[in-house]
Amino acid sequence: MKKRSIIAMTLAAAMALGACGKAEETQVTEQTAATTTQAQTMIITSNGDETEVTGETEAAELAGPVELTLDNYFDTDPANTEWGQGEGADIIDMVDLDYLEASQNAELFEVDTIEQFASLNYYVNTYPLAREYESLSDDHFFINVNINSDFDLSDYDWPSMGYEANNHEHSFAGIYIANGHTVTGLENSLFGDIYGSAVCGIYLDAGVITDDARCLIADNIEDVRFFDCHISAELEEGELNPEILFQIYSTDEVNRFLDCTIDVVWPDGETHSEQIQLNPYSTGSNNTIIEFFDPDRDGVYEYGGNYFES
């Protein structure tokens, strides 16, 4: 370590001076602040003069990974977490803990900027509260999200929101209102694992994809309702069943896709469009999202009002 080498060299110099019969005595003291990365050595001579020797600044090593708890969550540097040092490393510098804490207290995540979008991703993937629930009275993770902007993620290795599909330990769970905004440049799925949720108004422009592209809405879906969600993509080569982009083959009777569409341009330029209506509600049944955004029930969703303030 540079700190030790500086102290050792200073002590060696002091001993050498004594051996040569020098009259001045030297005293070596080390001053180290707990939060600094510089090695500082102070040489104090017998006549009171002080000479400070500062070593080269060492690159700060990330501590961790820190195990997150409900008590330390908002006090822990996201870069010191296992997720921040792994899957989320490319966006971890954008995470704003103050925004997350304020949003949690308000029980609503208003997402206007890409930094807030990255913060939401971090929160979903790291907040240490169970997602799976047996009844609505249980204490479990469930959040309200209101997306207010388009996002271009082309410059990032953007991780999916939610994982651990088998037990939903870190899945997305909540109400996600995208208000018809578009996400472009997403190479991974938007949701890795999504559970017990409602999603409305997502538009995904996947750009050019290969025939082995991952599902773009979600890798794993359980007990989710999708309203007015749309995917467009241009296939680079080969063949692809467009429905895999929505991962509807992993669905079951409690998952619903209402007024969702897929538009794919095949390599030969031919366009394939498909509407997905899966497990629709029975005639006359009530649903607050449909009543708010599509009161005429004609499949045309009107955005502009805040669902969570209604």
C-alpha cells in the first residue's frame, strides 16, 4: 500500500540521519481521515517545523456488496450493492436515492427523466420486500408508477425490471401507467418478471431485431393485465412468431391482454400486424383502468389525466 511505503521510507530516512550523527531529531506521525483516499505523512522536526508529505491518491475501492435491508436501504450507496456492481452497473450512476425515498413516501413514482427511470429500475430490482402475497392485507411490495416521458435507451445496457421468476422475490408488482409513451432502443425485455400487476399504455419500438430476440414486454408473466400495449419491430433475418414478443405463450387464465398489438416488418419488407385480445373481461364487468382511459370501451385509450389522482 502507498500509505505504508511512505511511512516506511520516512522512518528509514530518520534512522539514516541519526546514524550519520545529525543533530535534528525527527518524529513521524500519520494523519489519516476515515473518508480520504490520500496517504498523508507529517514529519515534525525538533525545532517545530512541519513538513507534510502526501502520497499519490489511490483509486477508491467500492465497498461491498452490501446486503440491503429495510433499515439501511436509503443510506447505502447503490454502487456498493451486488446489483449495482453487476447487472445494473451501466445505469447505477443515475440512481437518485432521494427521489426514491420521496416517491415511496408519496406512494407514487412519477417518472419524468431517464435518471428517474433508472432509479425505478434499481428500486424494483433491489428493494428488500416480498412481492408474492396471499391476501391484500399482507405487507408486500406493490408500487404505483406514472410514466410521463418517452425514453431512448439505445446508449445503455439497460437491465430488465424484476427477476427471480420462480418465487417473484424481485419481480415488478404494481400498477404501471405508461400513458402511451414510447420506449426505444431496448434490447432486453422491459420486465424480467412481473407479478400481480396492471400495465397500461406501453409503446415499445424495438428497432431491428434478430429472429432469436428475447421477449420484449416481459420474460415471465403471472397474474397481470395488459391494456393498450404495443410492440413494433423490424426483423433482420429468419422467422419469428410475433406473439413471442409479448410472451403470451407463458400466460394462463389470470393474465389478460386487452387492445394490444404487434407490428413486425419481415426481412422481405412484408408487414405483419396482429391484435391481441386474450382473456377479455365479460360484458358488463367493471375495471377502473378501462373506465378511466377508455370510457367508451372502443379500444381507443385517451391519455392526459392522472389515473392516480382521480
